[in-house]
Amino acid sequence: MRMSALVGKVQAVLCVLLVCVLQRCCAQTPGVCYGTQNSVSMMENQYNQMKERYTGCEIVMGNLEITMMEHTRDFSFLQSIREVTGYILFAVNDLSRLPLDQLRVIRGNTLYDNQFALAVMVNYQKDGQYGLQELGLTHLTEILEGGVKIIRNKYLSYAPQVNWLDIVKDGTAHIVINDNGPEKPCDQACGDVSCWGPGNDKCQILTKTVCAPQCNRRCFGRRPSECCHIECAGGCTGPLDTDCFVCRNFNDSGSCVPLCPQTLIYNKHTFKLERNPNAKYQYESMCVAQCPANFVVEGSSCVSKCSSDKMEVEKNGVKSCEPCGGLCPKACHGTGSPTKQTVDALNIDSFINCTKILGSLHFLVTGIKGDEYNHVPALDPEKLKIFNTVREITDFLCIQSWPENMSDLSVFSNLQTIQGRSLYKGYSLMVMRLPSLTSLGLRSLRKINDGDVYITANKKLCYPDTINWTRIISSPRPQRRQKLIEIKENRPRNQCVNDGQVCDPLCSSDGCWGPGPNQCVSCKKYSRRGTCVPDCTFLTGERREFAARSGECMPCHPECKVQEGKQTCTGKGADECVACASLQDGPHCVSSCPEGVMGGEGVIFKYPNKQGSCEPCHINCTNGCYGPGIGDCGEFSRYISGQETTAIVLGVIALLFVSVSIFMLTILYRRGIAIRRKRAIRRYMESGESFEPLEPGEKGAKVHARTLKPTELRKIKLLGNGVFGSVHKGIWIPEGDTVKLPVAIKTIHDRTGRQTFYELTGHMMVMGSLDHINVVRILGICPGASLQLVTQLSSQGSLLEHVKNCKNNLSPQRLLNWCVQIAKGMYYLEENRMVHRNLAARNVLLKSNYTVQISDYGIADLLHPDDKKYFYNEVKTPIKWMALESILFRRYTHQSDVWSYGVTIWEMMSYGVEPYTTMRPQEVPDLLEKGERLSQPQICTIDVYMVMVKCWMIDENVRPTFKELANEFTRMARDPPRYLVVKEDCSQQDLPPDEAAHWSADLDDLDDLDIKLKDQGAEEVTDGMTPASHYLSPSRSHSHLSRIDTHRVMDTTSYQFHGCSMFGKAFSVKSK
């Protein structure tokens, strides 16, 4: 009794332990299940199948379809589902609620009706009171592909309230919601947020539309620092790739990554791509160390079947797809059965692409010439070429009839093996009574594993008696080997010799299958692709070779250097070259050094030294290099060369100054005055101070703006009035100094009475830290009841006025250089998370004839929300420059700035013509939605115009980035006449050497600032945010917008306001 009790306790403990282990395993591995593709249909026992399929499931691979279910069914087993890779279809049900509370993401890899990732339709009883009342998708935050269709749900009241634009990734996706129940209000706890149903726990979770402009995709808060990682989908709990709810691409052990660890990595010791021991495979949205048992490995992915040009191979217990090396293996059944006695016209197509014949092949007279009794027509001789793909016959080959116009059996030129598993009267190869046959032509036949050879009664046949058949036949009965060959009653050998039907001199003593060097059984010396040759091209010729052990002439690697009179290589590999044609990476000859190749310890970058060998870059170089030092990383070396060129040019200029000393004394005197003022500007810009103490581990960012007192500014002359206030020409006299600095002062007025300008904001700090050659520099801010922004005056005016007035003096080089500079300036703003919102040619200023600067960035973000509402509702908006998503949804991103960049470039290439000149602004949105775009400027080639068109793509994710635009126009600027056709009438040199060096180095210096103290007449001042003739009031619908005929304020002063966002007292922005 005691023993039995003890055994019972042990069994109980073991059961508990087993349950714990199973629970732990299940907790660590997410449940994956497969969806369905039944659409709206009813299957027998459908509910039980669904319950068995989806219980404990977290990721549905495919579609989730719930159709024709009664309200009495319990679907609580669906609450564990977090992700669906296909679509969700919920149709013709009586359930009151869609029980998918934990669902985060619908990927939409397959779509319902090729459009919708979520389809909820006709969920109510026709003659009853039951039906769908609420969508239980309380945690659904993203649909990666496809739209939403919710129709004809009689009792569903909360579908229209959901903010679907926050959920769908594609803003142009179809969202169809109609014929549902009456709308009901959300719970008060939801506030302005939409809801999925009644109750304070049904409020919608917003992760997109509430994000700061700096966030590229999703966020977990409204602040710029609360952006989700770029690889997150559906939201997150923090900024790391491990904080994502669901991964956008792949989940690698809890981290969201764009790609799974690759199967091949670069070994810096052996200089080869080697197998990665930590490789993982892509299985739907997960990275797995091993593919499921019913999947095979192809490349770095788990697939259900191999591609058409690959075959399934199992090595070391792993099933993978490997290239077939030609035609993929295909086994076909041969002839000899009662229904398939011979190859004939009716069955020959069944042998197409066959590489292996299971059985034997018979060629009888009833197949070649036809069988009238069985209604079989004669065989077309051209059809016999189907057998060119056959490499192996498992039984025997019997040819007793052959077309009279064919003199050989070359249709079997690729036949390599006859197995002889079953024989015909002891024979595995029979060729008999073929009057037209002169040679066999079986040039690839290398092995007959069993059976005799019978070749007889072929009156014109030569060559078979020259063949060393013992080299081919490997009979399991060696005592009968001499009796295996029966070759008789063919053409006499002496007649064959007299007619020259003998083996080629390059053939060995093993004989041949027919005339020519390509019919030899083996070669006397060398062979090349199955043809005997006297020599390989060891020392001569354009393509050099080496001889393999078999005597085959093999080509050297393409990177081996051809040396006249010398051997080029000793083997086929890149590490077996005698000398390299281009570069050498360790023992390997390469065309270029490794750049960005994945290695065991990270990405590998190398550079070529003077000897042509690849050397590793400095460990801190992350984008390639040109030398071993850290100063040679990326673009830095070109920056150095640009400085050296500038030094040479300045030296030549200095010599010229000496030769004209009298003239230079005057120039130096005037320049001395200007330099003194510039140094004062630099001194005040560089003497920054922090607004708050830094925390341990933090460092300050260099800024150039200062906080000014009203007593330091003096307004001299009104230059113009803008949307937010007025612009004056003025003087800045720094406190405690006597220098007078000419500036432009923009005063921003409080329109609502709720604005406060007495404290600096985080946005002001960011604007104050901007420092780029192609972005207008901020000098100061003067807080108070009205905000006064201070910047330098510009004597050159705007780019818009310049291209209008000087279009006959603009060369292709200058226009393309400006395109590059604007793109670089916008890319700098993007790097600093600054959305411009109003990029146009009027808001691009000329610092000099060859340098432009972007102005009027970020001013809208300085305003109180009520002031923004005034701006967007009562003042004209620049409809013709805005992206479609900005017009329709007021969504401003870096990609909407790309759209405006395209219009700006169009203005420049059109010499200042207004976009859509003949159209009213309110007509533009409809025009854009129809696919119409601005026409191709006359001076632009199609290459330049297509760059503009890419900027105007409806899908903002498809538009190029500013970095890509800068690179593209930089490439064009190297050959300007190829891309712009301009009739040049330039009165001055377009790009002096010093300007060229300045352009190539892309640097800015305060000494280049052109500040003039003398008063000049005021010219037209354009408030960057309010170009009146191009704005619309969005207070009405898009189809009823009206033109507002206000005009810009004109003045005769030649100065123009640089921008709407300038800062004052220097400060530091904490970097975290």
C-alpha cells in the first residue's frame, strides 16, 4: 500500500512538472495558425473547425473568415489573436460583437475583393432582433495594406465614429461605411477621441494622427521624443525596436528588424562570403532558426514550394531549393506497355522536358511511319528533337525504325546513362535495320550499367566499331564482357576509310560517335565544352584559360589580368589569378572593394590603396572611406580637396591684389568696415548661453540666436505687411556696444488675445540651433507683447524675382546648382525634424548669385492654435504649392514638403510662371485627384521633368526623399547641357573658380555675408507664409472655394525679409 501510494505521488508530481514545462514552452512560442479562403460560404461543421483551428492562436497566417454564424455561438477563443496577415471577413452573422479584443494589426497581404483588409457586411437577422451592435476591435491600430468596408449592419452604431485614417497606412485606401445603424455618442471619458462602442474602455487608441511632425510613422505620445521605432507597426510602448506592439517587417526574437539575419556574411579573414552560423529564415513576419517541417528553404525565406528554375534538395536534414543548372529534373514513363508500345505521333508530347525515362524507349515502324489500322499518323521528324533533354534511361533503348531524312541519332546527344535495369533479350542498346543511318551521334553517352549492345544491319553506318565499348559498359558479369558487344552487317570499315568517314585526328584511341571533333569518346589532348581542341588559350587570346584535371579548357575568372606571353590563372577561382585586373582583396581579385557588406562583427567597408589592394576603413567610418584615417570617411576627403582648391585660388587672387595695390587699398578700406560688423555678428552669435543647467551625461548644442531687448532694436522703414504682422528695415545695436548692424525685423501680432510671447519655447530653441549654408540664419528674437524676429537683410531678393528678371542670364549649371542647394537645405531641415509647410520660389532667397537660402520655415508652429486656425481659415493658403494630403487633411510632413519642392523647381525652370496660371485655386484639388500635373517646362529634358513628377506622386511614401533629390540633381549638375536646354546669353561667367570651390565644399562662413550699411530703396517684400495671390480660404468645402483678392504690400526698398523665424539670445539645446 505504501509503495503504491508513493508511486501515485511521484506520478502526480511528474504530471504537474510536465504541465508547467508545456505552459512555459507555449508562453515562449507565439501560436501560429493558418487561415481560410472560403469567402462567404457555409461548410459542414464549420464552427467546430474554426474553434479547433483558432484556439490559442495569436498570428493567423492568411485570412480570418467568420460567416453565417448564429448568435448562440461562443467565439471567445478568438480573443487571443493579435495579428492577421491576410484579410478579415465578418459577414452574414447574428453575433452582437466581433470578439477580437487583442487584434493589433491586419497586414492585408491578401485583400477581399482585391481592395479591403477588413470587410464587415450584412450582420443581422432579417426577421429577428439579433445582429452586430459593436466592433470589438478596441486594440486595432494599423492596417498595413487595403481599406475598410462596413455596410448593411442594421444595429451597428459606432463604425462611422472610428478614425479610420489613423488606422490605415495608405491614406488613399478605400473606406466604405454606409447603411449601418444610427450613430450613438461615445462615452464622456473619450473626449474628442472616437470609440468602438459604449463605455469608457472602448475609446479608440490613436497612434498616427496625434503624433508630432517629427515622427515618421507611429507614436506613443504627442511629444517629438515619443515616436515609435521605424520598424514598429500598430504603435508601441517606447522608442526602441523591442517596444513595438507588432513588427512592420520581421520579428527577430522580440526585436523588430527590416531583414532577418542573412544566410551569408563577409569573412574579413578569408575575404569570402561564408555561411552565417546565426542565420535565420523569413517565415511570414517572423525570423526563425528553422523552417517548419512542411516548408523548404529558398534563399533566406521559408517557402511552400521551390521556384520553377530550382529543385528541392535535402542536405543534413534541411530541405532547401537549389538551382537546377539547366532544365530541372523531370521523370517520365517510357514505352512498352500495351497502351504505349512505341513512340508515335499521339504520345510524343508526353516526353516534353523529360530528363529521365522511367522504363525504356521503343522506336518501331508503326510509330515512325504511322499505323492506319489504329488511326495513328506518321511521326513528324522535327518532333524527335523533344528527346534532346533526356539524360538517363532506366531500362533500354531500342531503335528499329527511324525517319529516312535523319542520318544519325543526335536527338539523344545529351543521353549520358542507360541503366539496363530491365533488358530486351539481354540487350540495353539496340540499333538495327536503319538504312539512312550513317553515324550514331550519341556524343554524351558515358555509361551502360548492364546489358548487351546490339548494332546490326545498318548498311550506311560507320564509326561504331571504332568505339572502345569496354570504357562505357560496366557489366556486373565481367566474364561475359567480350560477348556484350554485337556490331555486325554495317558498312565495311575499308569503305568508310576510303570515303573519309573516320574519327577526327583530335580524338583519342577510344574512338568516336561520328565525324568532327565534337563526336569523340575522349580527346587526345584538350576539350572545350564537349569539343576536342589542340590547345587551350593559356598564353594568347582575349579570354585566357587553364586546363582542368579532365583536360577540359576552363575560363579564368573575369577579374584575372591578361598578361601577354604569361599564364593568367591556375584555376577558376578569383583567388587563383596570377595577377589582378582591377583590385585585390586578400588573395581574391575583385572589381571593387567591399562596401557595406555584412560581416560577423557588423558592416564591412574597405578602400583601395595605391597598390590596388583593399584595406579596411577606420572603425568609425560608417559610409565608406577614401583612406585609412577617420578624416577619410565618406564625403570628408572631398571636403578637404575643396579646401585645397580654395586656398590655391585665394593665393592667385592675392597676387593680383599686389599688382593693383592702389585699387586694393580702397577695397580693403571698405571691406574692413564690413568685416568689423561681421565680426560683431559672429561674436554675438557665438557667445551663447544655456537657459537651464545640463543634466549629467548631456551636452549642449551650438546655437547662434540671442534674446534681444526692445531697446536694442530700431525700426527705420516699413518694408511691407504680412499675414502675421509687419516687416521693417532696422538696426540692431547690441547692448554695451557701438556697432550698428542692419537687420530685417518682423513683428508678429497677437490676433486672439491669448498668445504669449514672453517665454522661449522648445520649438524656438530648435529653430535657433539651425546652421546651414542653404538655410537663412537666425540672429535674434525679441519677446514681448508682440514677437519680434530678427534676421539679416538680403540685397539679392527672392529666387522668384531673380529668375523672372534674369532669365536670359541663367545657365543650366546655375539652375541645377540651385536645385541641389534647395534639396540640401530641406534635407538639413528634415534631419532637424523641421517641417517647412510653405516651400516656394518666393520663400527662397539669394545670398549671392550662386547661393540660395531657404526662409520662412517653422513659423506656423510658433503660433497659438487659434492663430493657426485664423491662418488656415481666413487667409489664403498656397493651394497650388501644397501636396494633396495637406490640402485635404492638413497633414504636413517632410514628404509633403517634397511635393512643394517639385513645384518650386517647376517655377524656377519656368522662369517664375505661376503654377496652374489659368485655373482658380479651388479647382486644383480636383485636378490633382484626376492625375493631372504641371506640364513639362520648355527648357527641361524628360529626365528633369520625371524627377518633378515623382515629387507629385499621390502616395507620399513613394515620393523621393530630399537626400535622394540632392544626389540626383548633383549627378545632373556634372553635365548640365544634357539635362537643360537653355539659350545662353550670359554677360558674366556663370561659375567662377572660387564659387565652384565654395559650391563643391558646401560650406558656409560668416565672412561671405554681404551686409551693406547704406540705405537702399525698398523693394517688394513677400511674407513667406502669405503669398496673397496664391492662397485660398479653406473655410468652405473644396468644391466651393473662392478667390480672395487681397494683394501683397509693395515697397520700393531693395531689401527683402529673409524669413519668419529668427532667434535672439544664444542658448543651448540639450541633446539626450
